[in-house]
Amino acid sequence: MGRDKASLPIDGVPMAERIALALGGLPVTVLGRSAIEGFDFLPDAEEFQGPAVALSRAKPKRELVFVVACDLPRFDARIVALLESHLGGSEAAVPLVGGKLQPLCALYRERAFERLIGCRSMMAWLDRLNVVAVEESEIWKEGIDPASLRGANKPSELG
């Protein structure tokens, strides 16, 4: 993108802030390079090492933790309730969009974070967990466009 995706404006609001605000009353801790006023912040200890390394420093304060990337321009917060309804006894509920799991828009149990230590990628972490995949058909049933759960990597994907 040529610059920090979190700060890219969507409808005049930086993308990361827009996502944090969409989560309403849920507790939000921003993990990354820049804090967002009004939200807890955990700075990246090792920039450019990826989300798994950054998340391995997180110490969840609740039984359920929703993890979301900063680059979802059409993020729909209703996904949190849908994932919780599918979680059951699993350690994670993860959307399956376009045949790919979306670990950066997923709900995790607190105990799952113990298994993150030493993982260098989100997919390696998922391989260690008991995961329930939430299919696109289930996402559509809730009126959520599955495309809202995928990150933007090109300017054309921002709209």
C-alpha cells in the first residue's frame, strides 16, 4: 500500500480506529505501531515480525478474545457474535472465506494463547489448536458479507 494500512482513511476515519469503534462495548487492546486514543495499547516489540510474534506478548484478561487485523475496510462487527455462537468447546472459531481460514478475524479462548508461544505464523498457531471453521454459508445467513472479513492488500481492495 505504500504506507501503514492502519492509518488509511475509510470514510474519513483511519481504518484501525474505525474497526475499534465498530466493536462498540467490547474491550479493545490495539496492538501495533500506534495507539488509538481511548483504547488500551500494546506496542509491537519487534516490528515487521508478523502478528503471531506480536500477539505472543498479549496477556488476555477475558475468557474469549476476538483478534482482528487493522486492514479490513468493510469490517462487520456482527462476526463476533456469530463466531461465539459456533465456538462450542473449541479453542478458536475462525471464518473460512474463499477456502482460506481468516485467523486475523477470529475468536480465541484465553487458553489458546499459551499455545502461541514459539509460533512464527498465525497458521502455525491454528495448527496447534482445536479450531471450528465457520463456513461462508453460515456467515451469509447472518447477513454478513464474507468479503468484509478479508484484509486489503491493494488500493483497489479498499472500496
